[in-house]
Amino acid sequence: MPQTVQASTLRAQVASIIAGTGSTPAEAEQVAANLVLANLSGHDSHGVGMVPRYVDAAAEGGLKPNAAVKINLDSGPMLALDGQRGYGQVVGVQAMRMAIDRAKLHGTCVLSLANAHHLGRIGHFAEMATEAGLVSMHFVNVLSRPVVAPWGGGDGRFGTNPCCIGIPLAGAPPFILDYATSRVAQGKMRVAHNKGERVPPGYLIDEHGAPTDDPGVVVVPQGNGLFGALMTFGEHKGYGMAVACELLGGALTGSGTWHRPPDTARTVLNGMLAIVIDPAKLGTQASFEQEARAFIDWLRQSPPGQGFEGVQIAGEPERKARAAREREGIWIDDATWSEIVAAGAKVGVAVG
């Protein structure tokens, strides 16, 4: 049955399953905390619904529990790291901590991270940077079954390729822009499919390249064994951004790009190029703080548009969701919960 679970309970249940894949207790807790935080933030697509896929990926050997980042290049403000297929929630944090330290020391850091298993919600890494008073930009590609169609194309050729920008705001919560370059995240289609929902026009094409409102076309094979595809946001503009993320996050980092027929592997690998900047070392800290705050205040003075309560900035919906879901619990649909229970059973862990 669909159920509402408190975050603390869900963290413990998920950690027990992750430990079943071979992770140390500390790693299992870190992965579980990250996944539950995504649910709390309103991004169920990157939350505990990923657990079944992680269990399968570990069984395939594509996900390596207890792996750590390997340093391929360390030249001060430039870092080239290899995630060695470790949990992205772990190796991604390790990489960002190094990048933050270098940016504090040198004023900036260019971070190249290759071969991380699914990094999850990229906004988590931007939040790490802004908490340290730093600006960060992230370009990420996805090596998994290609689920997004190029503008003008009729089938999937690349992944949801997220882009994220985090900017600290003096005396206020940060600006955290975190989005898939597809019209909607693949995980949101999994959630919609599990709930039995349809989606708005313009999100999807079916396995024949025709528009559809059925999220199942990108979740389960269709009658001919083929899948449909997601569309990019903003037509050709989002498509261009997706290609940039593939070239920067995949090709430039050495993580690799997708250019082969799709397969059924459950492993999801990410490459990430991140640029981290310390405004204090740039010499513009005072004007940056003043001008950024003045602009945000100016935005908020706009009268509410029809159907809106007022202007928000990126990051605010997530913070509001966290407060509400911490208080009220996290709702999980029946299909997703059944998949999590089955994943636990695969590693000998009973949850319920």
C-alpha cells in the first residue's frame, strides 16, 4: 500500500539495503542520507526510488561499493579525479571537498570527475560549495541507456545531462539552479509511471517518434522491445545545453560519451566538470554581495503573476519542501515501495 514514512525511518531502511550491497555502515548511511534528502527536497526522481537500480548495478559489477576517488592529476587549482565506479553520493562528496579546499587556497578550482556511479541530485554539490561561500558550476553527462532525443531526432541518443549553478547570497539562503537538460528528469517519469499518471504534451515521444503522454514509454520496453524518449527543454536551446554537458562532463573529463546501441545494463555512470570560484579571492566580494542582494530584492518586488503567489528564486521550492516533508513525512507510492522491498530481498534485507 502507498505509505508515508518519516525521514529517519526511511534513512535506516535504505541504509540497511545499501549495506547489503557490500558497503560499510558509514558509506551506507551517507548514501541513504543523500537519497532521503532528495525526497525531502521534493525530487523523488533522485530519491530512494533509485535503490533498486543501485542493488542491480552492484550485482552487475558496474557499481563498486567502498570505492574512493583516485587522483589522476593534481596541479593545484586543477584536479582530475576518477570515481572508480563508486557510489556517486560518496565519491562526488570526496571530489567536491577537494575542490572547495583548492578554491579557498587558489581562488578557483577546475574539477574533472570521471567514472562516478550515479551522482544523484547535483544540487547537493552546489550546496556544499555555497555553504563554504563559493560559487560553483557543474556540467554532467550520463552513461546509461540513452533516454533523450536530440532536437529534430526521433529516438534517444543521450542522457538527461544535468547542469547546476550554485551562488551564495549574503545574509540569505543560496541560489541553487539544478536542472536536467531534458524537459523533465527520467526519474520523474519512473515515478509518474509507478503512480499510473499521464504527463503533459511535449515531454515525450514514443518508440515510433510520435508524441505521447504515457511515461511508460521511457520506463519499460514497448511491444517491439524499443523505448520512447524524453524531449529536451527549450527545444533547440536545451538540446544545445545537453550536448555541451556531454562534451564537458563526458569527453573533457575522460569519463566518455555515449555512442553505441542501447543495452539493458542497470549501471549509471556520470562524468562531471565543476568550476568552483571564491569571490573573496576575486576581489569583488563586497560588490558581489551588494549587487546580488539588490537584484534578488528587485525580482521579489514584481507583483505576482496570474496563478502565482509571488516570485521565487532557484532553491526556494526545495527548502520549502524539506520543511514540509520533515514534518509530515515522505509519501511513497505502492509500486516504488514494492520495488524497494524486492531490492532488499535480493541482498537478504527485509524492510517493511
